[in-house]
Amino acid sequence: MLGRTDHESLPRGTPKSVSDRTLVWKLTVLLLLPIAGSAIALVGFVLYLNMHAGTDHFINFVGGERMLAERIGRVVDQSFAQPTGDHGDALDDLIALYDRRLTALQHGGVLNGQTLPPPTPDIHVILTQWDEQWQRLEPLLLKVVDPELRQATDGRDHQAINTALEALIEHADRAIEQRGLALARMRKALLGVLAGCSLLTLMTLAFGVVVVRGYVTERRHADRALRMRVAQQQAMTELGQCALAGDTVDQLMASALSSIRELMGLDFAQILELLPGGREFRVRASLGGDGVDRDSKMPMDSYAGYALKVDAPVIIECLDTDVRFPGSSVLKDQGVASGILVTIRTGTQPYGVVGVFSRTPAHFLRDDARFITAVGTVLAGAVCQRAAEQMLLKQTEDLTLARDEITEHAEMLTANSRQLEEARVAAESATKAKSDFLANMSHEIRTPMTAILGYTDLLLSPQQAAEDRSRAIQAIHRNGEHLLSIINDILDISKIESGLLSVSPVVCSPNQIVCEVVSMMRPRAADKSLSLDLEFLGPIPATIRSDPNRVRQILTNLVGNAIKFTESGGVRIVMKLIDGPGGTRLAFEVIDTGIGMSPDSVDEVFTAFSQADTTMSRQFGGMGLGLTITKRLVDMLSGQITVQSEPGEGSAFHFMIETGALDGVAMIQQPTEAFFADTGAQTLDGTQTSCEARVLLAEDGPDNQRLISFHLRKAGAQVSVCENGQIAYERAAEAWRAGEPFDVILMDMQMPEMDGYSATSLLRSDGYTGPIVALTAHAMKGDRERCIAAGCDDYATKPIDRQQLIALVAEHAGKSKSVIAAAE
């Protein structure tokens, strides 16, 4: 904020600045005027003196010519009076003298020591006439001078000569008179010029004094005005700097009002903002004064509304005499006597009014109104700038958000495009792999089916010998097991793909599991003349906590693959216990001396529906699911599996599984100990298990009806068969109500008319408590739970295992009889 500057009221119309060049120009003109007048007077005086001197010579000369003409006349008179006298020479000399003098008089020059100036125009006319007269006179005089012509002269010539001489004398008198008159006129003109120059000099001196005095006053007023303007410009500069520095609009308004009040020496100032709708004002800023507080409202018909309507600076020099606008009473209540109102505009829209007031009458300058207008313009620019900054900030934030969203969307699109491309490649690869798998699976299924159907046809032939029938039955059984193995693999991979395959960790013997696998796989190795060995590296725990079925399935797949792809040599199973950062793990390694694999094949060996080489599918058979299932099972057991292989050098599959806590678990040193330590192993000797029970078989397939009924009846059971769930429900309910319930109900879950789920649910809802065993081909995860939820006591899958089915029926029949006996 500027310091206070004393304010002096300046007369209206005071120049904004006074130039020294203007003053110098004025003084120069004032000085040149008397100098020019004096020079003109001097030149006129000199001309007058020259003309006066020339006139004297002219008059004297012309007077001499007049006298010469008179002398010529006398000589001529004497010549006519005394013809015998000698007058010719005298007359000839006078004629020659006259010619010379007339020439000097006409053209100026020096004659007899006298300098004659050129004649003036009026004298020149006279001399021309005089010359004409002389030209007429001279021939007559020459006749008088010439002796020969003189005899011819007479009185007429004499009269003509006298007349011409008289004319010359008259012209001479007239020339003298004209010369005198010209000299008199010049004298008068010279006197007028001298008087005018004197008067001009006096007036110039007086006017110069006035100009210098006015200049001093003007310069003093201009200096004051310039000081005021400099102060105002400095205030405007500081206000602009504050606006650029980022001061708020309220801060800028307070600074502006303070500058205006101090610079102009007024009492108070205020800024009124036009509210939206244009019906009233709000006091946005106020400095000094009473009666109008900040944020107070003011109607449109007030003095601010008048200033806004006029849209030009309103100057109030005396409020008592100036009542041009409404709302003057409000100003009078505040003690206002004079002031200035200026409209503020932001672009083309009005923003409000700036008002500065004094409690005493004041004489304001146009610069004051311009200064307040300039302040209002700066404030309007600051308002627009702050609004633009806020809008720009919001737009920047919006653009930043939009850019981030666009970037995120672009990244998402890029990721989606990449995922789609990967999915497309994977889908194409999977489609090709599945196509190859379907073709291979068709081959694998058709191969055992061909053997089964072919040997079945041979069995139907009556000419077959007993030995051939036995071999045919074994071939059918062997191919049936192979077909079941294929179906089990497909079910397992389906469960794995859908996430339905689960593991059930229990305490089990790894030695027993390995020995069972070796015992089961040894015949296959012997068929190919391969060795199958089991090797321990260090002590092995007698029991671990894992899923024995899944461990057995992993080892079976790996050993089966090793035997399949090995033509000579053998297969080794190595077991060892490994301590690592992740805890103790049991490691298995299946090593063969087979054909091996290339590095590319090793990378794809665990991929579903593929084998190491497509040519192997034709040479060795298989669907390429065994190792995929093995890898998934190892992962489910929280283990790891790796493979090392070289073409022609064999392969080594290494996998590890968690053992659980081994505290207090015995350690086995030699693999042979497993056979003696395993007391739970049982073998089937071909003897028939006894099953004396009444069984209701609900099965819609005739072949399955005959097969299951045959096995159960052969074991001693009484079997009643029904082909759908409705009949099964009715027979079971009828027998139960008659007091002779069936010992066991074998319920197929998928049948026409009424399925097994509905039949079981109806029996349980009627209060039937006898054992019901689900007998179904559904072997996916959740199928057992669904059957139990429907009311079944147990669950068995197709195709049936004869011994397991008979044992299961005998078990539940025994429980049923025990319950009935206890009830009796």
C-alpha cells in the first residue's frame, strides 16, 4: 500500500503534463516577432536612406537634363535666329551629352562621378515617354546641326523642336514630382513600420511576461497532477502485482479501497457486488464510514443502481445541490457530501459499483474518475481471473481424472486384448489338443471294445474249446479293466478341471502303498521282461498323514508310464526323507531306462490331452491324461513334481509330498520291513463271501439286473428286481407294512417314471428306517453327498466290484437284522 499523498484540488481542464519544448517554442516566437519587426524597420530605413540619396541624385540629374534641354532650345533658337552663326558644334555636343545622360538615367550607372540607381517603375514610364519624345526630337536637331540639311529647315521644324523640348521639360518636371511623391510615401510607410514594430515589441514583451507567468503556474499545477498520476500508476502497479501474486479477491478489494482513499484524501470507500438475478447489491468490501456493513444488502433503486444504469462515472461534487439520482438519502445518512461512483464490468456483464466518498464538498478531476475506473477494471480482471483459475483447476482435475480413466481403460483394453490373444492362442491350442485327444480317446476306447465284442462273438460259438473260452474270458476281463481305467481317467480329469476332486488326508503307511503298487505293476513289467525294484535312501517313516488313494494313484500312473515307454532295462522306485526350509517331506523318484524325451517335450509333458510326441500315441497308446492327473494330484497334496529326461537315456520323475508331524513315528530302515510291518494287507483267494439276506434291487438296465442278481444270489441272497423307482417305492413300502421289510435296498438313482432320489425321499418321509444303498454310475464329487442327503445309508458306483458289493450288502444286512432283533 502506498504512503499518503497530499491531495490538492486542481482546476478542471488542467493538462496532464506540460512540455518545456512548448514553452521554448512560445518564447522563441515571442522573441522573433520584435526581432523580425526591428529587422523590417531597419531594412525599410536603409531602403529609405538609399532611395532618399538616389532621389536627390535623380532630381539633380533630371534637373540638369531639364537645363540641358533648355540650353538646346536656346541654341536652336539662336541657330534659327542667326543662320550664319556657328552653332552646330555646340548643338552637337549638347545632343551627345543628352544621349549619355538619358542612357544613364534609364539604366542606372555612374556619370560624372554620380551613381544613379535604376529607376522605379513609375519613373521608368516617364523616362520611356521622355525617350520617345527625344527620338522624335533628335532627327530634327540633327538637321539643324548638319550644314547640308540646315538649308532645308524652316519654321515648322523650329516649332516642332521647341514643342518637343517643352515636352521633355514637362516630362522632367513630372519625373521629379513622381520621385518626390514616392519618397514621401516611403517615408510614411517607414514611419508606420517603425511605429508598428515598436508597438509589436511592446505587446510581445507584455505577452511574453503573461506566457512566462502562465507557464510557471501551469508547470506547478502540472507537476502536482503528474505526482498524483505517478502515485496512481504506482498504486495500480502494486495492485496488479498483488493480483498476479495470487491474493484473494477480498484482499485485492481491501487494498484497492485503501489506496483510493489515501491517494484521493477521501473519508471512506466501498465496493458493491451485483447479486445473481440483478435485483439487489451486496456490500462486498467497505473501508471507513458508518451505516453500511459488509454483506449488507442494497436494492436496485439505490445510488448503486443509478450508477449501474448510467454506466459511466458519476461525479458528485456537492450532494446538497446534486440530487440527480435516487438513494441520495442513504448517502446523506452516512454523512456523504461528495464522491465518485464507477461501474465495474467483467467482460460485457456488470459486476458491481465502486464508490468513494468525502464528508466535505470536493472538486474532482477527470483523472480521479479514470483512476477509480482503472482500479475497477483491475478488480474485474482479478475476479475473472480467479473464476477462470477455479474453472481451469476444476477442468484440470476433470481432465486428469479423464486421462487416468482413459489410461486405465487403455491399460484394461490392452490387458484384455492381450488376454484375449492369449485366450485365443490357448483356445486354439486347447482345441487342437482336445481334437487330438478325442481322436486318440476314440482309438483307445474302440481298441478294448473291439476286443470285448470280438471275444464275445467267439464265446457265442459252440465250437470253441474250453481253453479258448478261458483265454477269451480273460481277454474280455482285461480289456474291460482297461476300458474302466480310461473312463476313470476321464472322470478324474473332469473333476480336476471343475475343481471337484478332493483329497482326504489320513494316517497311512507309505511303505504299504509302495509295496501294493509294486505288487500290482510287477506282472506288467514281467510281461515286457523289465525289472521293477524298490529302493530306500535312509530311514523312512512307518506312517505319514496324507491321502493314500491319491499317493497310490500317482505312483501307479508314474510306474505305468515308465513301464509303457521302456523296452529294455527296468524301472526303479526310490524313496527318501528330505529336510528343508519348508519342513520335512517324503520324496519319491521313478526312474526308467526308456526312450526319454526332448527338452520341448519335457515342457509339455504335464499338459492335458498331450503326450511327449504325437507319434507315441500311435506307437504306445494312451490319452495323455495320466501325467496331467498326476501333476494336479501332487499339487493338491501340497507337493512338487519335476522331470529330467534325455532322448534315448530314459526319464526320472521326482515328486515330494508333505508328511505331517513325525513326532513319535517309527522309522523303517529296509524296504523288506514293509511286508512284515504291514499286517492289514488282505488278498482275495477266490472264495465266495456268504450273504444271506433279502435284497430289493431297483435297476432299469436288464443286463445289470441279471448281472447283479446273479452275483448276489450266488452269494446266498434272495433278490427281488424292479425296473423303476415307483415300483421300488411301492414294493418296499408294502413289504415294510406287512412286517417283512427287505434287509437291504439297492437303489439306482437314475431311472424312468421315478428316479432313486425321489423314491428314497418318499420312503424316508413315510418313516422307513431300513438300509438303502445308492447304486449309481454318477461318480463325480458331490454325487455321494446328494445321495446321502436324499436318505441313502451308503453309496456304491458302477461298474460294480463283485467282492466289494457283496461285502457291502452283507454289512448293511447284518446291521438291519441286529436292529430288528433288538426291536423284538
